[in-house]
Amino acid sequence: MTSVKKIVVLKGDYIGPEIMTAGLAVLEAATRNETFAYELIDAPFGGDGIDRAGDPLPQSTINIAKQADAVLLSAIGGPKWDNMSRRPEQGLLEIRSQLNLFANIRPTKVTSVQIDRSPLKPEYVKNTDFVIVRELTSGAYFGKPRKLEEHQAIDTIYYNEQEVTRIMHQGFKLAQKRHKHVTIVDKSNVLATSKFWRKIANEVGKNYPDVAIDYYYVDAMTMAIMSKPATFDVVITPNLFGDILSDEAAQITGSIGQIPSMSIGENGPNLYEPIHGSAPDIAGQGIANPISMVNTVAMMLIESFDEKRIAAKMIASVDYIIKNHYVTPDMGGVMTTDEVTQKMIAYIKKHE
Ligand code: ATP
Ligand code: MG
């Protein structure tokens, strides 16, 4: 008997629940004739956490998440909670540190069916398929001292050996499962932490002789993502640079409403979420693009549960709706979230 996988569902705010419902409906269709057994555990979080339990990250949610096999999260926050003393976004920072999510992984893939939506010319983006591995719990966003005074301000970039070694292993292992090519991003011509980053990359790289390594300064990398995105496989970057590069990379796919991400936990569950925000501007209209959540659920199936076949069904249904232009307004279509979802479900049922 296979064990029942526990998935904690943090349903999100504004369009968050709209796309969560869609993603879970497609999951249900894709698992209908499979032995994969899962249990969905709803827990309050973000704005929904404030509304239902008085806090963006209630202790009960932390406890449940730590016991789970995976955490599935939809976009949180929005104007409703802007004036609260503890805002939804604080819950997000706290859950990352509570689950010790040290690496954030974002794929950038431009498939042939969506190549026309890229702002770049087709010959530039053709065959683009890379993953950014961003360090998430140290570096410029966590370094101390940090001070804001009237006439001066300080931020600190800090990395220790264990933090850099850990993220490098993560990136190299991922490359072994993909196209065996790692790109190290830093600013080692200027920054001490970047020299350190590059030195450890070299050392860790020796354990992966089958993986090719190259190096980019972050400024050159911003250009290369635009001019030759198809040449990358796994890109390993410190926290601050990764924040910037991953948004740049998202843009070349043509739609923020499609992209999943995962954050890897040190000893506990991984956390999966679409990269976009809660989009209060379109919430309640039934037009949120559910593709990001369907891709997010598929990523969870592959990475946490090794259920590649079920994930492939979901991804095929995404390709199908894009190819036939059964899409929401953000992708130039006229369909509602629910119509798109039903098209995906019908496709999956028909192809079993
Ligand atoms: P954040 O504060 O995280 O930036 P946001 O709500 O501004 O959150 P973004 O991710 O920046 O959201 O998205 C910008 C805009 O893109 C949204 O306001 C919305 O119009 C559109 N958008 C984002 N995600 C989707 C989606 N899944 N479907 C349709 N439109 C989307
Ligand atoms: Mg925004």
C-alpha cells in the first residue's frame, strides 16, 4: 500500500483561491485512474490567515506544514490588509524561515506553442529552457547590520561556507538531472562574497565532473538572458541577484500567469507556488489565468512525489489549451478561469 501524501493547501487571497480551485480540479482529473493517493489539508495563511485566525501565519499552520509532504501556496496579500500591524507578506517571510527554505527554483521555459507571446524575437527565445536556483535565506536580504538613519544607511551581504556549499550542491544535482550545465552568477570582480561564492562553486563542481561550469558577472548575465536565453540550463545565484534575474527571466516567457516555482526545505517539505501576486485588479471577475497553478501542481508531483506520468497529463493539457487559444485575457484570449479549467479537464479525460 502506498502511503497517502499530505498536501497542505494555503489557498491565498484575491485571485489566489480562484486559481487554487482550478489547479486542484485539474489534479483531481489527472489522478482519477491512478493509484496516487493524497489528502488536502486546508490551513489559514496570509490575508486569509488574518481573517480566519487573526494572524498571517498562525502557529497551527506552521505545525501542520512541518508535518506535511508538500505545501501548496497561492498568491497572498492585497489592499484589504494594507493597514494591519502584521501584513500577509510577513507570513510568507516567516514560513520560508520556519521551513528553512534555502533554495528557490524557477523554471523559464518557452515552448513552441507560446513562442509568439515572448517580447523577444522568436530566433532569440527558441528552445529556451533554463532554471534559476536562487539562494533564499541569506545574503543581502538577511545580513546584519542593517540600519536606516537620517544621513546614512547600511545593508550587509553575508554568506558562510555551509550556506554556499548547500545551494551549490542543489544546483549541480539539478543539472545532472537536466542538461549537465551550470552557470554561476556573481560579481566577483568587485564583491568579497562573490569571490567566495565562485571559489566554493569551483570546489563543489569537482564532485560533479559530468557537469560543465561557466561563470557570468551579474551585469553581463542580465544581457545574456535577453540575447541568448537558450544557452542556459541551471543558473545558480545569490539571493539579491536571483530576485532580479528571475523576474527578468519570467518576462521573456511572455506571461507571468504561467510560471510555477518551488522552494526547497532543508529537512522538511518543499513549498510550491506560482510566481505572480494576488492581482487584486482582476480578482472576482473569474478571469485569472489558472495555468500558473496547474504548472505548480505538476511541479509538485514531479519533485516531491516522483509522479511524472500524472504531471505529464497536466502539462499536456496546458499545451493543448495554449495551442488552441483556449486562454484567459492576460494571454489574449476571451475565456474565463472556469472555462479554461474545464477544457483542460476534458482533454485529460479524453486522452486516458
Ligand atoms: P506583487 O505584489 O507580488 O507584485 P501583484 O498583485 O502586483 O503582486 P503581479 O504578480 O505583479 O501581481 O502581477 C501584475 C499583474 O499581472 C496583476 O495585477 C494582474 O493584472 C496580472 N496577473 C498576474 N497574475 C495573473 C494571472 N494568474 N492571471 C491573470 N493576470 C495575472
Ligand atoms: Mg506587482
